[in-house]
Amino acid sequence: MNRKAIVATAVATVLLAFGALAQQQTPTLDQLKAMPPAQVKAVLAANPALFLKVMRTTKKWDEAAEPTKVAGPIYFVGTQGLSVWLITGSQGHILMNTGMEGSGPLIEASIRKLGFNPKDIKWLLAGHSHVDHVGGHAYMKKLTGAQVATAAEEVGQMESGGKGTFNYDGVPGFSFEPVKVDRVLRDGDVITLGDLKLTALVTPGHNIGSITWIMEFVEGGKVYTVVFPDGAGANPGYRIVKNPSYPGIEGDFRNTLHVLEMLKPDIWLASHTESMDFDGKRARAKTAGTRAWVDPEGYRKMVASAHAEFEATVNAEMSAGKGK
Ligand SMILES: [Zn+2]
Ligand SMILES: [Zn+2]
């Protein structure tokens, strides 16, 4: 066994050992902090409600953040941990993601603070229909009158407020106010609004109809390609090969990783701020401007690490229960 395989086996053993224990009692955040990482992973895999609570608290998903210009027509109007992007155009704006259900008023305030009118938002888009990215859709739709576009595979989730979402169906905290979908998207579809053009690549895995969005803008005579990557990460508790979370999930992840590996963006904007060094880039942008957001190497590393993590998850599943 190589080192990776040994680690995978060790993780799988710990998963088995702590899985049963995790279902019996819910540890506090302090107790989780004191646990070794493999045990934390096992506990969270067995308890999605706790996973949500831990992420929400430690990554400050519900806390206000300073809105800021990113690059070209793109602005950040999200919370501390969750990215919400306002993409402004000559014929109206597009809002990408809306944070948790209660974050609508925070996003609205950020949009107004930057001097934009929420009523000019014509489209509500998202990377995928989990509560942390579409929780505020209902609020924003009522406020703006914008149309909601979602991948065909996630229309049911969006219109039922999260019902039927694999791994999270009926789990406390994962539901949100249902929203009617106005446009059903398929792979390669384009949202056009005045001078804005966003292409949807359906990249499933993390959710069944995750979308990676791509757009371009021109600034200072240069064309910049922007990618909003989605779909590549498996959450704790996802089953890829054995008793899969949904039929075809392994192939979906492999295709998605391949698609993401083929893209060569200048700028990549993730839906979770910590995964793209948002704070560091924003700080550097104060003097460097758009250049601070240009990060092709960071994108390549992010996809490579998502791929390695995926293979490790598959290996851990394959070796679970073996050699006993
Ligand atoms: Zn998600
Ligand atoms: Zn998320």
C-alpha cells in the first residue's frame, strides 16, 4: 500500500469506529475542536444537521460583510463566509447566489450601499440549490421581480424549498422558502442581458445540477475570462462508489473534474469565500485593482486539490471493511 492508501484505510477504519458513536450523541463545537480531524469528519458525515451548524457558525455565514468592487462589472455583496456576486450591465444586473434564508436584507443593504438599485436585477442565478446559496432567493425575487434560472435537475429542489436533495432531504436546517423557476437550464445554455453573457456548464456531483458559470469582460483593452466553479467537492457523508448517494454520482464527479480541468480562467470566484482567499485578494486589490483577482495558478491548484480529495474519498470507501 502506498502512503495514500494507508491514510485512506486509516480514515475508513476511524469512520467505522466513530460512525455509530456519532449517531448517538451530538457533540458541542468545543468537543469537536478537541477531536482529531478524521473523527470530526466521521461525526459530521453521520450528522448533516451538525455539519451545517458547524459550517454556518465557524465560517460566519450569517454575518454581514463589507460590499466591494471585484473586477470589471462584478461586485461582492455576500456575507463573511458566503459569496454573492452582483454582475452589473447596461440593461440590468444579474445576482449570483443569495446566501442563507435570513441573509436577504444583508444582501439588499450591500447592493444599495454600492449605489445600485435591487429593482434593476433581472436574473437570480446560483452554483447549486443548497440552502447556503439559494436560501435568499425567495426574498430577492420578491424584492427585485427578477427571473430565477436553474438547471433542469434542480428545479424540483428549488420549487419545493430543498425537498428531494440527496444527502440532505428532510435534514433540519437544509430547507428554504420555495421559489418558482422561470427558466430551466441545460448544459451550454446562455443567459444574455444587454452586454452581459453568462454560459452555464452543468457540472454535477456536489449537487445533482450544479452549474459552473463562465463570463468574459473587457477592461483596459484586455479580455478577462471569469469562472464561477461549482460541483467538484463531496461533502462529508456523500457516498461515491458503495451504495452511492445517487445513481451516477461517481461518473458525474469525474466528468465535472475533467470539465473544470479544461477551463483556463484569468479570474475564478468561488461560492465560499475562504476557498478562494477572498480576504487576501480583496486586501491586495486596494492597491493592485483587477490584477489582485487574476489567479490562473490558484484555479489550477484548487481543481487539482479537489481531484486529489475526490480520489482519496473513493479510496477510503473502497478500503472500508477490507482486511478484517
Ligand atoms: Zn452545497
Ligand atoms: Zn455551499
